[in-house]
Amino acid sequence: MAEGAREAWITGIGIVSCLGEGPDAHWQKLMLAQPAADATTFAPFVVHPLAPINFDTQISKREQRQMENWQRIGTYAAGCALDSAGVKDNSDVLSRMDMIVAAGGGERDLNVDSTILSGIPGAANPPAFLNERLMSDLRPTLFLAQLSNLLAGNISIVHGVTGSSRTFMGEESAGVDAVRIAHSRIVAGQSDIALVGGAHNGERQDLLMLYEFAKLALKDKLAPVWQREGVGGFALGSLGAFLVIEARDHAEARGAKPLARLTAVVSDRASRKTPGTVTASLAGLWDKVKDKVKSGAAVLSGATGAQPATTEERAFLAQHGDLAVRATGSYLGHGLEPQFAMNLALATVALAHGSLFPPSDSSGLEKPMNGPLDQVLVTGVGHWRGEGLALVERAG
């Protein structure tokens, strides 16, 4: 951190996934090393479904009615983060709170898609048929619900966060840069407090079809992330993750305690035209943070299982064999945009416990960790583009 720069604290986390709701539920399941995966509902695809959540505790039923499930997940997780930070319903703080949301598009109308796909082959004029069907069959409200910035709008309406608002799209990279920009603004004195995160609904037939076309969907049975070479890529997960990132002086002024310190966030976008570019990209990012990393640190990897990105990330991690590694995707699946924020939250939880949860695979990369945990390096390597690293430390 540059001289004179402010410390950035994580003062609140809100997380929901297949492992449950909140830090305690996630920690308990991670310690048991019991992934919650479903290989039957969307067979042959493996999906990590959202654990039962009572959305009513954060979102009124009236407000829920105009949301798709991914927006309910995100708005709920955001409310949990605000509760965790102790700023829920604090209009003075919320009116100044910046918000950065990383999200994809909304859910499709499968009946309309099916009708179009069935009708196009027999249409006399396929382009005209497609245009007519889209104009007459798609509801305007469906289109509006697909807009990623509507998640930020719903959070603002439901929870009263009315500072500046930014929405990023771009799969895993969007999540990395959302956190990076929030951290940079706080360190530079351009922001005092920010709500950062996103949401993903992995229980969607349209997404499974999309990723199957790209040969990225894990099928038939769950395998740990590091053991998926030759058997597919990622298992989609439904998850929501939000962080409250706050300048130390701002937090101290309102009597808030840090859950962790966010020391560095860096990102890159390797061309990936030749083998080894992901490994090289991560090595370059490592050079930017290595002086801050102490012995005994751990790594929470956002590896997807997709190739060749996962193999190249593994090659980078193998160069740092003194760092204990865990891939959270083996437990809660892959959520694309919010995955990086989720892993930062889980790093914060691990630091609070002062230890790391057990390995989840038998590949040899993940090894038991003995001794106290004071630092966690979080990786975020996109299945197609984008790389990122963040360093989270015990505060105080």
C-alpha cells in the first residue's frame, strides 16, 4: 500500500449458496468437506442448488414479485452484508455508500425460445419469422428483468443504498474488477464505504445449454476442481455474495470493527492465444503483491475446472508449494461474476477462525495446513478471459 494511502477494511459480508446462509453455515459445511451437489434435477449436468432461503426476511413479498431469482439472491445477500456491517437502515451511511455490482444477464423465457427453435426450420422466411416472434412473444417486463443494472436498482430500492452505482458485466473478470475498483477508490480517498458483490442463479436450463455448447459443463457426477481434466469443466452454482468494504478511519468513526483487511487487489487479461499465458499472467500479478505475502499464507482459488485455464493456474500454484491451497468451487460450484467476492468473504471467515478448512481433493495440490492463518491470497481465473489476485489479512 502506498505511503499515505488509507487502509481498506472488510466490515460486512453477506453470503448464500448451496452450503447455506451466512458465515457460520458455510464454515461448518466447509469443515465437514461435504459439497452440496445435485446430479439428477438437471441430469446429466451437475449443479450446486441454492440452500433453502427465506427471502421474506430481507425483501418484502411485493418487491420479490417483480424480481427473477438471481435478483432475489443478490438483493438478499446485499441485505445480509449491510446487517453484518451494522449499517442496515442507517440512512446517513447508506446515502453515501457506493455500490458496485457484478452480474450477468437475466433468465430467458424457455417457452418462447422453444417455439422459435422449433419454428425456424420450417419458416418460409426465417429472419422475418424470428423478428415477428420476438416482437409478439417477449414480454417487456421480461426484458427489463434481464438487465444487470436492475440488481443494483433493486438493492437501492429495497435497502436504501443511494450513493453512486456501477454495474459490471463480463463473467469472472467483472467480479474481480468490481472489488478492485472499490478497493482503489477507498485507498485513494475517493470513497469511504462501498457495497460490492453480485449474484448468480445456476439452476437454469438456458445456461446449462449455453455452456454445454462450449463443452464447459460438468456432467454425470461431481469431481473436485483439480480432478476434472478430461471430464468437463464447471458445475454451475447458485450463489450470492456481497462485501462492505470501508476505509479504516470511516469505520472507526462509527465504532465498527474490521472482519479483515483488504490489502491488495490486482487484475489482468491475458490473451490466451498460446499455452502458458494464464500462468504467466498470474506470475505477473504475484510480482505486484509478493512483498506483502508472508510465510504461512493460504490460497483460496476460484478455479473453475475448465481447461486449459485450471491446469495453467495449477502450474502457477505449484510454483508456490509453501502456500496451502483450497478450491472453493469443489464445494459450492461456480457462480461466475460473484465468485471472487464469495471467495473474499470465505477468506474473511477463515481468518476469523484463524485456520483453513480441510482439503477437498486427492490430487496432491491441496494439503493439510497446520498453524495459524493470518493471510489469504484469493485467485480469480476466468474460464475464458481474465485473471485476478487479492490479498486479505487478519486485521488488528
